[in-house]
Amino acid sequence: MMLDFAIQGAQMLLVLGLAPLLLGLVRTLKARMLGRRGPNPIQPYRDLRRLIAKEAVVAENASWLYRAAPYVVFAAIWVAAALVPTFATGLVFSWSADLIAIVALLGTARFFLALAGLDIGTAFGGIGASREMLIAILAEPAMLMIVFTLALLAGSTQLSSIAAFMIDQEVGLRVSLGLALVALVMVAIAENARIPVDNPATHLELTMVHEAMVLEYSARHLAMIELGAALKLLLYISLIGCLFAPFGMARLGSGWEAYAIGLAAYLGKLLAGAFALALFETSIAKMRVFRVPEFLGAALMLGLLAVLLLFVTRSV
Amino acid sequence: MLLDWMPFDWILVAILALFALGPLAVTLRRWPNFARVLVYGGAGIASALICLAALLLLLRQGNAVAMWLPIGLPATALDGAGMIGGAHLRLDALGAFFLAVTSLGGVAASIYGLGYGRHESAPLRVLPFYPVFLAGMSLVIVADDAFVFLFSWELMSLSSWAMVLAQHRDAANRHAAFVYLCMASFGTLLLLLAFGLMSGGSGGFDFAHLRENSGGMNSLVLALVLIGAGSKAGLVPLHVWLPLAHPAAPSHVSALMSGVMTKVAIYGFIRVVFDILGAPEWWWGLPLIILGGLSAAFGILSAMMERDLKRLLAYSTIENVGFIFVGLGLALTFTGNERASWAALAFAAALFHVFNHVLMKGLMFMVAGAVLAATGERDIDRLGGLIHRLPQTAALALVGALALSALPPLNGFVSEWLTFQAILVSPELDPWALRLSIPAVGAVLALAAALAAATFVRAFGLSFLGRPRSTAAADAREVDGFSRLAMGCLGLLCVFTGIFPGFVIDALAPILGDLFGATLPRQDLSAWFTLTPISAERSSYNGLMTLLFIALSGGLAALIIHRLGSHRVRRAPAWDCGFPEPSPLTQYSALSFAQPVRRVFGSIAFSARERVTMPAPGDLAPARLEVSMTDHVWQSIYGPVEAAVNRAADRINLLQFLSIRQYLALVFAALVILLTVLAIWG
């Protein structure tokens, strides 16, 4: 029992500790691919430390919601990330939210962030909030279709159960799973404001979505939001790893070696995810905002197709 | 003697008291303040009594209680000996649940009315009808024969119609009331036909008799009830009256019409389809699921485009009714395919959403009323920054907006989560039509849920956050204590049901047992109030833990950062990329926030067209953006019907100008035709 709690605690701290590193790694890899030296991968930690130590500048007409939102956003994403199995299945608190609830928790974080964008009453905050909500509107049905695909296969929406199912059963190559994987990658790119949907490195305000929304934030509030964004990226890569590449994950009640293997495998998956993301981002151009509906519409269609294939092939 | 009374007696006495309050308000017209306190206070106490008694009946899980009153039509039911008259009343677990939920809404609206009623310009246009409206709704639920049911149904419609006309000098309100009256009469007409079909010429109209007698024409009855009750509940395409009429009434009445009256309509549907009609065909759920999905998507898309706060909420009601009907449709489908335990799950999801929607929509209409009272504005483009002026109302509005957006850890999420769980068990069904349509409806529901979040970010963000867009918004004052009390109660209940959903699920058990012979697992046995609708391996959700974790980790993060880092704050002008614009008009507006969604979905759903007029360089004329949207439902269904009725009326109008001989000839001809018909038929 104590071990279970320790695993859950380790998971919470692990995701929190690794998230900035993942972000730094993606930035460094991207820079290398573009022929630049790029920053040290630990640069995000330095940024966070610097931001936390600074005095916060808050607009005169900001309300309490503006100041509370970063903590709510961070907490909601952290809780969601802590419930996605990373190196071991069967987390102690996994029963407190299944995959649908985890997706909805990210929705709660987005809701508060969009409200914070509107709080100061500037046009940039509005444009960011309105576009962020558009992306969410398109991404959420696609995400739910992916959840449906997995839930239909594994007979559960519980992430631990799905991961255990994927490890234990001879799932094999399934068309539905392939479609769901492609759809999930597309949703993950959109949700994390990566190229081609949004550009995390841009400084041209009119082309930004996420960055425009948080334009007014500074110091510790900005640190919380940045950390939340890093956690969200980690969450999606962990999710893809846990659902579609569950190799090496330690099972409930296995020995220390299994956990060590699980941890190593998880780090390997993160590295692979970071590399793939950097490669993808350097090889594609950002699209116009109003091309995003087509991009995410394709994800929805893939997800729907995956579900329909499963519905049709069930118990024939 | 009073102690011997059973809960059902208390309920009837409270309904009678509500009926009496109406005329009493008229006699007190010289003392409007006293009348207001008496009517709302009395209605609140009576509703609380009904609510408590119904809860007692529901939680005690006893048998249904019935009563016969010697008033009403002479022959409403068949007895062993022959026809008997009078009114049949009965309350079973299903009725007790709906009665508890509707009267809970009644209590909150009455408390709110105590304060909000002060702003009424013509209190006598509201006060006499308000308690009668509440009584009518309660009476629909306790009715056990078709006559009492339809009588109280009409009472509910007409009394609310009168309150829609409270501000009758506004032509838009008169139009709304007229459309409402037409749709209400149409719906009742269909229900009348449905009851006639169920009775089948046997003459008995009590529900016990209808239950035995039903058969034969059941599919037709389903269609009639779906249209009849669906028009009252606001199913697309019968929803047109709802965004007109609900906002026209005073806000606490809007809360009742949108939050509670639509639920009474859903009760009527459930009573007939799930209880009286008996075993359903396998395809019966399909039209419900499709119409429900359509309502959910169309309702919330319309809400997203709306500028008027109360109309926006009315459109959101259509979305929620759609969610409920999808749940009911799934339950009907599962019953028709002999899967009782899944039917129980889907039905529990629908009933849970009924309860949640009463709370959330009641709360949000009251918030809209508070905004209206504080600023005199309903247009979100003339609001803004109210979080500084109405801090408590803003906090409660945030709770309502989160709940209506179906986000954890609030209650709206739980019922939508349950609906998704019910969708996920459906691939085991055999018929192909169901296998293909149910997942598609699942995607539509997910879209509706995401659109709801965007809609309420827009509604809350533009009206409560940002900078004030009008002087009225800048000078707003926090509303009175009664209003805040009513909103606070509903807000607390929203949070409470979000954290402890198991209590509601357990309370539903006797209903599920009555209707399906199956129940969900007992929730009070699971650890830490976790909700496990099927089994722990399959799915579980714990609102309490989610809230605790978020609060703890957020609080911890804030604490650590304030300790180790900096906690200093400096107030400064907004950054806005170095070019802050002082005019509040440069903020995002209702139109601009909705623009991305309008571009993506509007061209299909509303044929939205945008036209930009750019003046030539050097020309000082302002640039203009014009957006036109078409209401397809009105144009393709109601427009032609309206035109046809007008044409027919013009033709028939000639009959008003005949001479006496022509009238006599007409009467004679009618008589001859009728006799001929009788001769042929008889």
C-alpha cells in the first residue's frame, strides 16, 4: 500500500520535474535541425526560476480571476498529468478520473485561461481566447472519438485498464488503432499550440493563439502558465506512449527492477517523442488559422472512422 | 390530527395553497409590496413543503401513493362497475423525483422573486399568475388521469403565457407570447390525440386503464407525444417559441420556464412513453437520439451567435434538453433490445441531467436577471467589467458557467460523463442502424459540450470581465440580498452535486427499479464517494478527489512560490504589446468572439454571410462589416405554415359577409352532409 502511494507521488513529481526538460529538449533539437546551436535543454528551468523571483506586473483593471487563473490552470493540468500512467500502470488514484475526465480537466484549464485572456479587456487577449476556444471546439470531438475507440477495444475508459489491456492482450495491428493514433497526434499538436496550428516561438502577435491569450501575464503568473503548457505537452506524449507504445511499463505490484525498466522505457519514449515533434515542426510550415478546421476535421473523421470500424466489426 | 397526515396530503394542501395565492394577490392590488412578500414568501414555503414531502416519499422508497378527489369531469375512468368521475392523483418514485426537482426550482425562484420583484413595473401582471404556474406544474406531475394531466398542463401553459406578456407594451414580447400560445396549443392538441388513441374508445382515461389498454397504435402515440411534449421541452425543430418567450418573462419566471417547465414536459414524455406504453419497439429510441443530438448541436450553436444574455441562455436550454433526450433515447433503445441494466444507466444519466439543468439554468437566468437589474442591459456588447461591480454575483455566475460548460469538478460534467458511458456500451447492440448512428451522435454531443464551453467563456467573459462597454455597466451596483441568497443556494447545490453525485444516483434507484427492473450499483458503498456506474474496472470518476487535488496542488504551488519566489505585485497600465487603446470599444465584442465559429459552422447552419465595406483610400467613411444570418427552421417550416394559414384565413374571411339566407343555406348544407356521412358510416 505504501509503495502504491510512493509510486503515485513519484509520478506526480516526475511529470512536474521532467516537463520543462522536455520542452527544452524540443527547442534544442529544433535549433540543431535548423543548423543553430540552440539553448541548453535546461534553459526552461532557468527561465522559470527567473520568472518566479520577479515582481509581478498586473494591469490596473485586472480582477481576482486574472491572478487566480494561472494557479487553477497549472493545478488542473498537473492533476490530469499525474493520472496518466507513465512508467507504471495501476496508479493509486487512477480511479478518481478516467480518460474522459482527464480530457475534461484540460478543458477546465482552458476555460480559465481563456477567461483570463478576456479579463484585461485588450484586443489581443480576445483574439487569443476566441481562437483557442475554436481549436478546442474542433479538437474535443476528435479526442472523444479516440477515447471511444480505445474504450471499445479495452472495454474501459480507465487509463490504467486500457494500458494494462494494451500490454497484456495480443492486440496486434488494428486499422482502428492506427487511425486513432494519427488522430491523437493531430489533436495533440493542436492542443499544445505547436506548428502547424500555432507557433510557440513566434513574436508576431496577430499570428499567435496561445501566446496572445497570455500576453499580459508576467513573473510568477507567467511561470505557472508556462509550466502548465510544458506539463500539457508531457501529458500528451505520455498519453500516446501509454496507449500506443506501452512497452516496458511496470505492472502493479512488480519489483524494483520492473520499475527501473519502466522508468528507462518512459524516458526513452519522451526522447523519441521530443525528436519526432522537433522533426515534424521543422519540416512543415504553419497554416492559416482558418485552415485549422480542416486539419482538425480530418482528425475527427479519422477518429469517427476508427469508432465506426469497431462498431461494425463487433460481434459479427 | 395534523401529525397523521401523509406526505402526499401535505403536497396537495401546498398545491391548493398555491392556487389560493393567485386570487389573493388580486385582492391585495392596493398594497403591491405586501402582495409581493405574501405571494413569493407563500409560494416559497409551499414549494419547500412540496419539495420536502416529495423527497421523503422518494427516499423512503415506499409504494406509490394515490388519491381520488370528487371534482372534475363526471366520467374520467373505468371502474369495475362502470364509469366513475373525479380527479385521480398518484405519486410514485418517478413523480416524486420530478416533483422534488421542480419544487426545488420553485423555492429558489420564489426567494429570488422576493428581491427581484421590486423592479417589476407592473407587479399585478406577474403576481397572480406566478403561484398558479407553480401549482399547475406540480399538478401535472401528480395527475393520474388524462383529464387532470391536460387541464394542469394547460394551466401551466396559460399562466406562463400571461407572464410572458408582463411587459406587453413591447411589440417583440407580444409576438413572443403569440408564438408561444400557438405552439402550446399545438402541443396540447397532439397530447389530447395521443391520450385519445391510448384510451382507444373504451372511455377510461385514468392512467391505470391506459396502461392495460395500450397497444396497437403505440408507434403513432410515440410520435404524437414526442412532438407534443417535445414542443414544450424545446426539441429542434419545435423550439422556435422558446428563445422568444423565455427571455420575455421576468427573470425568475424565465428561470422557472427554462429550468423547470421544460422538465415537466420531459416528465410528461417519460410518463407516457416509459410507463404507460409499456414495452418499446427496438427502433423507438432512434428518433429521440437523432432529434436530441440535433437539438444539442443546433441549440448551442445558436447560443454562441446570440448577443442577448437571456436569449443565449434559452438557446442553451435547447442544448441541454437535447442531451436529456439522447439519454432517454438510449434508455428506450436498450429497453427495446432487452438490456435492462444499460437502460437504467442511460435513464439515470438523463434524470441526473434533468436535476442538474434545473440548478444550472435556474442559477444562470437569475444571474442574467441580476445583471439586468444592476445595469438595465441584456446585451453582452453593452456590459463588461461587472466582476468589479458585482463580485458575489460574478463568482456565482462563474460556477453556473462552469457547470453549464460540463467541466469537472461541477455537476454538469457528471451527467454528461454518464451519458457518454451509456453511449460506450451501445456497440453490443444488434441492429445496424443503431450501431452506426449512436457513435455519430456521441461525436455531436462532444461537439456540443465543447461549444458550450466556448459559449460560456464568451457570455461570462464579455459581460463580467474586461472593461465596461457602457456607463450603465460601469455604474452597476451589487443586487439585493434575497437574489444573492437564491443564487448562492443554487450555486452551492451545483458544487455539492458535482462532488457527491452518488447521492443523486442512489436516490434514483427506486425509479430505475420501477421502470426497468434493474438499478445501478449502490454508490454509497464505494470508497471516497467515487462514482462507478458499471464497475470499477470499466470507469469511475470522483469529483471530490478532483476538486481536492486541484485545490491542494494549486494552493501548494501558490504557497511555495510566494515563500521561495516573489510575492510582490505592481499595478500598471495594460501592456497590450505597447499600444494600449483607451477606448473600451476596441475590446473583443460578442460578434468578433463568435466570428471563428461563425466562419466554420455558420455557413452551413445559418447561411451566414459576411460583407466588408472598405472605403477607398482617402475616403473618411467608416469601414463596415455586415453579418447576415438566416433562420432556416423558421423559413422552411414555420414561414410556409404561417403563409398558408393567412391565405386560408383570407379565403374564409368571405364567410363573415354573407346574408341571412346564405347562412341558413350553409347550415342546412352542413346538416345534410353530416347526416349523409352518418348514413354511410353507421
